[in-house]
Amino acid sequence: MKKAKVLSLLLAMLMVVSLFSACGDTASSSSSSAPESSKSQSSAESKADSESSAEAEPTGDDDIWSPYGKYPETVELHTAKRSASAPKLLPGDTVDENPMTQYILDTVNVKTVTDWEAESTEFPNKLALMMASNSLPDMFTLGPSDYLLFRQLVENDMLEDLTDVYSKVMNDHLKGTVDSYGGSAQEPFMQDGKLYGIAGGQYAYEHNILWLRKDWLDECGITELPKTVEDIEAILTAFKEKNPGGNNVGMLLHYQDVATDYNNGYGANPLFSCFGATPRMWVKNADGEIVWGSTMPEMKEGLRVLADWYQKGLIDPQFATRSALGAMDAVITGGQTGAFFAPWWVVYSINDLPANNPDADLVPVNAPLSSEGKFYANGPAPAGEVAVVRKGYEHPEALAKVMNCEFDMWLGLKQEAADLIQETRENGVSWTYLFPTSGVNFTYMTVVPDVSVLCRNLIDNGVEEGVPTATEQDRIMARQAKYYADTGDITTGGWTEYYGRYLASSILTNPEVELVMPAYSYTTDSMADLKPNLDTLERTTFLKIVMGEQPVDSFDQFVTDWYAQGGQTMTDEVRALVG
């Protein structure tokens, strides 16, 4: 590689760091504190997939290009990781020496070695330095915010072609999960018909819904769940006037993003969507043009409602100051609010609620609805994290073998493998840290509602059916939910599974729900430089409007400024890429 080209690549990567950090800032405390295990479930695999995975065994030294072909001599696979503040490995275990890495070594004779670790915000910077010095790890994982980095790696011929690795070595279960996304999880990582990264999908139904304290509704004599914006306002008003619980501060909002990215809680996205806007996404408007959803004119009406609610004291007056880790969750667990927008999995980050408030009862609602009676919800990007292999690594197929073993253990596709990791899981291990491939997550697109079917059938009918090929992990969650339903015991984890899997997940595919899928989900050439400033402009303007520091009509000037300060450039790039 020419020296100038390496320097250009390094500079581009340093810009990616800024974008990555900015994207990280928008995540809610709910998202960061939810257990990773809640995001690695799978239950919709076909019977053939399960049987293939269960029957596949090491095939001998002469067939390394098979899902479990064992190398005759140990192959080392060097990687790098984003560090974890609390990995919760068992005493004596390390990132490279634990039941999972030992199982991989015993099964396919691949020894994974972590060359270095870095904080999430520093990881791209460290990787850029490794790229410039041509000392990349054999394998590493990139996040959705690192797409520009991925493109730079491909353009500079620094990644291995993984087309054959995927088709020949990935087991049928993992390929089945990718197929459930209709090819969209692979498309971003292909160039000239070749696959340069193996990505897990971002499953759907992680959007925000409305959560209410049902015991507060009962105390206020409210028997009907809300459907409209007016219904919600009436509930918030009743909560304010009657003050159930004695310490109500009003509706909780995210401390800096009144509209949040997909899979991040406490943003009022459903409120904007009911008026026809889809914030924090590249979407097609009514004219078929791709636009940044936060600039859609329909956003203005949602901001008007929030500003009105804030002025009336229906929104937590201190919401913008709750920036400390866990501070937003604490408003809920401390019994200070009875209304908030969050995904189904928020229960994992507020699981202190029943201990702190024994009478607390939650109800999830698809509200507010649009004038057509629809609950529009943000859909996911087509892919989550992606694993890549550096150009020149002798055994690129080792990546797929490692992935096969990881999920055989984690999902219980091989019971003997799952048994080896049981104690580690019970210790609360961070799976994104435990896996050699970090956060690449092979999960069916509809896994969330699929698991809710299992829970409902078990709790309502006493049978584990409806999802005949559910994994053992899925069944455990359903049994925990039923145990809570039967006993009310909050000490076993059943409270989270009952409210998250049985109640909340069951409404995500109701007839009124309509997912709005993003038209584009990755970075363009200019975004690393432009998007952080534009995101700051967006969040600052929206906060000031909601808190009454600027009039609602200042939204129009925001749109003008957004396009003038780089938004038009980004929009043109996205439109050119999507076509």
C-alpha cells in the first residue's frame, strides 16, 4: 500500500472515531444496562436446521472446509476486543481461557488469542493505528457505526473474501437466521459479488412502546388503556392531580434525545410517529424521496405536544439533568413516574422496581395511534455487528467454525456444549465479551414475538408449544415467566421474563403495528465529519423547544440550518447510494 493511501485511511478512521463516539452518546441508560443475554435468543429455526446442527460432528483432519472439521494441528486465531467493565467471568477464567474457548479448541482445534482490548469509544482509534502499521488481528468485529471503516478496509484490499467460508463452513442454523432477513443482512458487506464480512441481523420489534403503571391507573379510576395523544394526556393529568405513589414527577423522557435511535429507550418516538414522522432514520417520505426523518415537517406537531405537556407539568421537569448512568432507570425503580416510552426489554434495566415498590404493576401499550389507527414503529437496520478477517490470514474458515461452536453452546443447540457453559451463564457473564467474535448475533428477525408465543402458551394453556423448534434457552425463559405468574416470586428472574416476554412482546405484532424500515442504515463518506455536529444541532434544538426555551416554530429554522450545515450533502450521498 502506498504511504499516502495509508495516511488517508488513518485519517478517515480517526474521523470514524468521532462518529462512533457521537452515536454512543445517544444510547439510553436502559440500552446500556440491559443484559446482553436478553439480546441473543433464537426460537424460529427450522427443524432441518436444528437437526443439522445437532448431528454435525468433527469430520476428521481431511475436511477442514466443513462446519466442524477439526484441524490436525492447532490453529491460532488472533483477535481484538472492546473491553467490558463487568465481564463476570468465573474466578480463574480469562477472556482466552474459559469453557467456551476450551470447547472451541476441543471441537475444531482453534485457539483464540486476544491481542488487545480497548474501550468501545477507543476501539476504532486503536484499530486505525493497527491498520496504518499493517498489524491487524486475524479477525475482529465492527459495529454498525463502523461501516465507513469497513468500506475503507475493502477498498484498500485489507479483508479476506468470505464467500466460500459462509456457504461451506457456517452451519445451517446460523445461515437460517441470516436467511430470515431476506438477504438484507449480507448485502451491505458484499462488493462485486464477494462477501467480505459475516454479520448477524438486528432483529425487529425493539422499538419503543408506551409503559404505564397499571396500579396507578387503578388508583386513579382509569379503566381504559389509551389510544390517542389526548388519552395519554388525560392519564398524565390524572397522575399529576392525584399523585399516586406520592412522588410522581411526570412522564420520563431521555435526558438529551427526545427522539432516540432504534433500540434505545425513553425517546418519544411513538408520539412523533403517530403524526407521520419517523425520527432518527433515513426514510422515504410521502413523495418517495429519501430524507432524514428528524427533519420531516410532521416532527413539528410532536414537538408542539411535548412542549405543551412540559409547560403543564406533565413531563419530568428534571429529565434533562438525568445524564448519570442509571439515573433515568432510577426514576422508574424509585416509583417517581408511571409513564415512559421504552422497548419491551426495558424490564431488564428496571428489575429493582418490584423490590422497591411491591405493589407496582406495569402494562405495555401500543399508543398513541395515528389518525388511521396505526401504531407506526421504527424498524431495524438490516445487520448488526460484522466479523471480518484480515487479508492474508491462512485459515479464514476458522472464523465460521468458531461461530458455529459459540452458538451451539449459547443457544443449547448441542446440549452437551450448553452444559459446559451453564455455570458461566449463571454468573451473569457478558456474552459480547465471552464470545471470541464479540457481539455478532445470529438471531431470527422475529425472535421476540416468537418467544412470546412460547410464553403465552405455557402460561395460558400449560403447554410448551407453538414454537416447536424453540431452543432450550427460549424454554427456560418461558418457564421463568410461568413461575412468576404462578408464585409472584421476584427473586428468580421470572419478573423480567413475565413483563418483557409474556406481556410486552405479545403486543408487538398486533394488527395495529406497522414497522417502518430504514431506507439506509450506514455511514457515507461525509458523515464522519458532518453528522456529529448535526446530531448536536438536532438534540439541542429539540430539547430547547420541549423545555420552552425556543418556540415550536424554531423547528423550521432548524431544518434550514440542518441542510445548510451538511445535511444536504449527506442526503445527496444517501440518495446516490440507494438509487
